[in-house]
Amino acid sequence: MRNRRTALRLGAALTFGFGVGAASAQTVASQDADLIKRGEYLATAGDCVACHTAPGGKPFAGNYVLNTPIGKIRTPNLTPDKETGLGNWSADDFYRAFHEGITKDGSYLYPAFPFAWYTKVTRADSDAIFAYLKSLPAVHEPRKDSEIPFPFNIRTALITWRTAFFTAGEFQPDPQASAEVNRGGYLVEGLGHCGMCHNANKIVGNSGLAGKLGGGVIDGWYAPNITPDDHTGIGAWSDDQVVTYLKTGAAPGNLPGVAAGPMRQTIEESLSKMTDADLKAMVAYLRTQKAKESYKSKDLQAFNAAGAPGAATYLSYCSSCHKPDGRGVEGAIPALAGNTSVQAKGPETVIRVILGGLAAQNGYAPMPAIGAGMTDQEVADVTDYVRNAWGNAAPVIGERGIVATARKATETMLAGSAPCAEIAQPEIAKAIAESGASQKLKGLAQEDFIPVINTLLPPIKAAVPGAKGDDIVNGLTTAFCQAGRNDPAYEKLAWHAVIGSFSSIVYSQMKNPEVRASKDGGAVPTP
């Protein structure tokens, strides 16, 4: 529940010296290992690697660029390199950064680093995270200069912000609450720093003026309301639905929702690796918060009438998968009708998904980047339509240019606006390479998609029998991008449509292995 592009993770390294005394060296080593293991879990809960790993860079080596309202901030190196990392920091230095937002040299840290939340982390947990960072391989990676204009580049000016909006202090359990609720509060308000994205007013940090957890825009995406409000929050979700969403990125049952953008990355890198007990505790704490209504549905414009703006665009581009009634296909295509994520106060996330598409996830089919072939007006109209048809209710787009701004910021492989990715799972990358996919997918005519895919899937699945279908679909889609992105045969075609079609067919063949290619290369029915 936070934006990986927004929070600076500062770390440090410590040279540990444990007094051995009567204890054996083996016992001390075991204690060190336990501390490091606990620190790794806590660093995962905070998703520290997200903002401290540049594209193509080494984990935790920094130089990731955060686009903030005051300029571009490059993150520091968290590895224990003494020249460019944190090898000369002490445990006290690290805790001071976490607890007070003050760096080793005594200067103020920018609040893009969420010390307003991390101040609640205990010294014991701070030391455990520190021990984990100390155990990482040292990477020599000098930090590049940030691009912050005057007067924001003067750190002493941050005293005004600190005076108004920051109070240091570790988390204090509520004596009236259960141990589970207090554990959830510690995670939500501390390492999880959920309010960094989900608070309505970002500039005021974790203060009482933040519009706590009521939802708001962050880095071009909309982080939704996560208070217990029945309409715009999680009030109508069961505890199991919320926990499953945090664990997998998709909510089961009658409240469809699929994570996208920064939230999807947070789930993959952080929340999915946390214990069920901690996720349940976070949900229990969220249930105790004051419900906030993001908007009043009775004041919204209805889109259920014939000829509503966006209806024709929806029927042309979207209805073949999501169905004319917006109900989708259970377990394959998420429903839009009743989808609480679709009905968030802000339209940003829906727009970004339309423009950039989505890879396969949690058993759901990949979504082609259909918006790459639409005009800005068509994207705006269909966004309003899906957010207000079939009984949905959400504010219509009022800001001119919001789609154009989102289009410039949306860079994805499926949209053809970003380079081809790398296959994330080494075992799947190896299986795809050994299947000969790189050659078989070169110069591939669209009518040959089905037969070629059907020759590739059996050996790949046999080589990695325990692999998720999502990962195989996404892996083959990546391999196709690498083989065909610059193929002259596709020059007259819309690349987003070509790769979207390929990805959808791979998914269909994975879900329906009994369906085989017809002699004439006819289309395979999609789920």
C-alpha cells in the first residue's frame, strides 16, 4: 500500500562486535543469522529494495529516480560499500535517519524518505534491518546528483516542514486494542507507510492533516480509499477478500479487483512475502479507522442510458473480453461492474491500465494496451463509461489533458512505449531458451501464432512443471517482444495490437490446452 516510486529508503551498515564471553562462536553466529533473517523480513515489509534499485542496477545500490513535486531525487546506495554506500555508518546513524529524518552528517532528509512513518519503528527492529543491510554484498555505486531547483535544494529550509508536520516517536500500542490490532497498526503506520500513497494530502506526511488513508493521487496513479467506508473504501470487503488481495493482487468473490501499477509491484515485492498473520493484523487495524466517504454517489452523472459517452468505444474495444454487461469472465477476465478499484475517486489508475495494459496475474488474462490505439478523447470517454455504467458510480473526468499527461508517463512493453523486458524467472527463461523460442518467434506471421505457440508450450511446461501459468504467459510474451519488436513484417501494424494478440493467445492456450490450431489458422475462442 504504497508507491515504490515515492519513498526513499535509507540504510546503513554496522560492524557488529558481540562479546563472546562464555558463549560459543557458534551461538554468536546463530544469533547473527537470526537477526539478519528478521531484518530481511522487516526490510521486505518496508519494500526497501523497490526505491533503491535502479533499472538494470544491482539490488539496493540506489540511483533510482523519484519524481517528486520538488524535483527528481536519486536514491542512495544501501549496500555496505565504504566509499559510495553505508559502510561508514553506525547503528546509531541508521536509527537517527529512521527515527528523526537526519542523515549521518547532520543534514535533514527530504520527506520523500518516509521517516514520518519510520519514526514509529522500534530500535530493535531498526537494528535488525541494519544487520540485514550489513550482510549484503558491497556495491561500488556513486550516487548521482538529484535535480532539485532552488530553493528546495537548500536542506535547511526543511525545518519549516518539519516544524509543521513532523513529530518523532516510536509506535505506542493502544491499551484498549487487541494485540493483533496493535501489530497491524505498527505495520501500517510504520514500515508499511501505507499513508505515503493512500493519504489524501501527501505534502503533510503522517500528520493529522493528511486525510488519513482516504485515497489520493501519487505519481500519476490513484491510491484508493482504504478506510472502512462501504462505498469508496474496504467496508464492503470481507477480511479474507482484503487479505487475499494483499497477498495475490486479486480479490475473490463478488468484489472484483486486480492490482495495477505501484500497488502491483508492492504486492509482488513486499506484501506477498509477508506472513498471513501480519496481513490479517493490518486488515484488523484498518477496520478500526474512521470511515471516510471519498465522494457522494447521489451527485454523480448516470451512464446507464443508451448512447452514453464512451458506450460505443467500450463496445468496440472492450466488450469482447469484459462483456457488454461488464461482468467479464469469472477467473479469467475481471469484471468491471461492481469493481471497487474501477470506482475509486480518481480515474488515474483506470486510464493508466487502458493505456499501458496489464501482464497476466493471479490466473487472469493479460490485458492488451488498447488505449495505445485510441485518441485521448476516446480514452477519457470509455474511462467515464466503465466507472459509471452497470450501476457503478464514480466522478467523471473534469481535468482537460489528464489522458495526454498519463500517456506521456505510461511506458510499458505491451504498449510498445518501453523496451522489451527481461524474463523475471530464471528457470522459465532457461526453459523458453531451450525450447528454441527465439528462432521460432522470429518473422512469425499472425496466422501462425497458434500453431507455433502450441509447439512451444509443451516442452516449456514439462521443463518447469511447478511454474505458474501467469509466469509462462508473461515469459513467452517477453520472448516474442525480443524476437519481433523490430521485425519489418510488423511495421504496418500497430505493435501494441500484435503483442497483445500474441499474449492473449498464449493465455488461451494455457487455459484451454485441448484447443488446437485449425488448419486455416483460425482464431481460438478467448475465455
